[in-house]
Amino acid sequence: MPNVLPTYQMPRPAILRWLADPGLDLPADLRGGLLATFLPSIASLVLGAVAMLIIEVAAAIRQPGPLFLSLLAADAALLALRIGIFVRAGRKAAQGLPVPTGLLLASSFAWAGLVGLSTMLCFLSGDPLLQTLAPITMMGILCGIVTRNYGAPRLAVTMVALCDLPLKVALPLHFRDAWFLLGTLLGLLFVVAIRTTVTRLNRTYVEALLAKRENQRRATHDPLTGLRNRTGLMEDLAAGLRRGSDDLALLYLDLDGFKAVNDCLGHAAGDALLVQVAGRISAAIPQEWQAARLGGDEFVILAGGERAHEAAQVAARLIEAVKAPTDVGIGVGLSVGIGWAMPGMTPEALLAEADAALYRAKAAGKGRLATSGARIDRPLDPALDPSATMPGPRAAARVGWA
């Protein structure tokens, strides 16, 4: 039961979806991580926009008229809109809610187009100051685009083209000199070079994300069974207790007779049996529950949600499922202890309570179920005896909680 993370939604318009797609076959969570890179910090968003606004203010003063005033007003309004979109997206992400990205990406393209238009008009104005500062500012903005939007190479290249190409396409038309077509050609070559660079950055970043994801999986999962390990279990348990102790139980499972499998058939057979048991456990529990292997022949199930009250019934089914014939030829049994969370309980205390219940179950004869201080005096066999006692969720004898 992992923590709730924000989901960054792909934009709905087909063209925006294509531009935002990294062009790789990636898991959904990594695609969301790449989309998250499109959300700049509020500081970088404002600084990039203000840099161009300064140039437009200078242009409006040095070149009086409606043209640069209109550009200045449009750029300022777009900045306010982008800040609002960014703040709203940040709030949704902080709450773990789905974060739409369509409007954010569309506004980014609009801003890149304005940067390109302003740069072109400033240069064509003939004012030496604007001809110098506008292209320099635009190139600085391109650096920010490349280093921030490499999560989607198509998007970054499109924004670079919108910023850079208007000036270089306009040069031969403005000066009516074919030699300025060299500027247009150089602009196209620059875009191609940016595409190569951004694609390499994207692949490197994806490789880093995949490596981080694999390291996290190895740190929190058992390599033999694929279930969560002790570290992963304690993370899930701590998260569950933070959300509230109501309807949260821990089932502590221990195989009966597993040592005989290792002694008679070897550890390879024992490992094969553990994998088979892990599969039976995963198949028998509700989807929202989390199974883990602590080590050896000990398993734990974190039961939460609306079906947590079924912990004892599920434990009884597990006892029946595990004792069914196995592929290794030697059968095993299962004992189960159930601990129920209470307010103020720590993960370690809940695990200790479930372990204590397991000890009582094994002491009573194995193949049994005990819960939170209650004791089962006979094996549970619901198929033969539907009235077999199912321990209640709130039996007494709480131990080790603050």
C-alpha cells in the first residue's frame, strides 16, 4: 500500500500528446515522472519571462507605438496566466490529485512563440540596443528550455524552433539579400543539433530513472518471491498507521514443517516451495492488501481498507491453500497470528503483537490461527466446521504500543 503520488496526465489534444510523448515505451509511472519535469520552479518561470519583458519594455520606450506595447501587454498577461496554471498544478500535485498538463504545455508554446516574435521585431527595428540584447536574451532562454524540458525531446525542439527560427527566416526577406539565407540554414542546423543534444539528455535521464526504480525495487522487494521485504513492509505499515489505525490488521504467517523440505530435498527445493507459497498467498488475499516475506519461511500480510475485517476469514483460507499438495512432493502447513492496529501504535509494536499471536498459534499445535490475545484450541477447518471460531478484531492483550 504505497503512498499516494500525484498523477501527471498526458494532454488530451493529439498534437500536444505527441509533442509531450518521450517516444519510448515506458511504464506509466516513469511517463508521469517525465511529465513532472515540465513543471518548472516558480522562480525559473518568472525569471525567464521577466528577462524578455525587460527587452519589450525597452522596445516600447525606444520605439513608441502600438506594436511593442501590444507585445508587452500580451507577454505580461501570459506570464500571469502561466503562474496561475503552475500554482494550481502544484496544489494538485501536493494533494496527490491528477495533474492536467495540457494547458500548461499550450501556454509554454505560446510563450515560446512570443519570444521568437519579440526577438524578430526587435532586430528588424534597426535599433542597435534591441538588435544586440534581444537575440542574447533569447539564446539564454533557449538554454533554460533545453535543460528543463529534456523529458520530451519533441516538445523542447519545438519550443527552441519557435524562439529561434522567426528571426533567421525573416532575415533574407527583410534585407532582400540571398546571402542571409545562410542565417536560415544555420538556424535549421541549430535546431537539428538541439534535437540531438536533447535526445541524448532524455535517454540519459530515462536510464537514470530506470536505474533508480530498479534500485528502489531491490531495496523493498524480496529477490526470491518478488513480494515486499521487511524494509518495504515497514514503509507500507508506517504509511498505513499514519492514515489511521481503524481497519488495519497484520497477519504474521509461518510455515509448519518447512525445515523438513530443506533437510530432505535441499535448499533449491525449499526456494521453489517458497515461491509457490508466495503465489498462493498473493492469489488468496484481496488486491488492496500487501504481502511481504520477512525472510526464511515467514510471511506477513498488511490488511487494510474496507475488507480488513475479513482478516480472520482470509487467514483460514490461507491455511487451507498452503497445506494443499505442492510441486516439491512434501507438504507444509501454516500457522497465522493476527495483530490489530490501535491508536498510537508503532509499526514495530504491531509487528510484535502479530508475532506474539503467531507464537500462541504454533504453541497450540500448529496449523492454527490466533489473534490479539485470543487463542484457538483446534485447527481451523471451515469446510468441515463452518462454526469454527473466527477471532474478533479487537481482542485484548495489546503489547508494546505507546
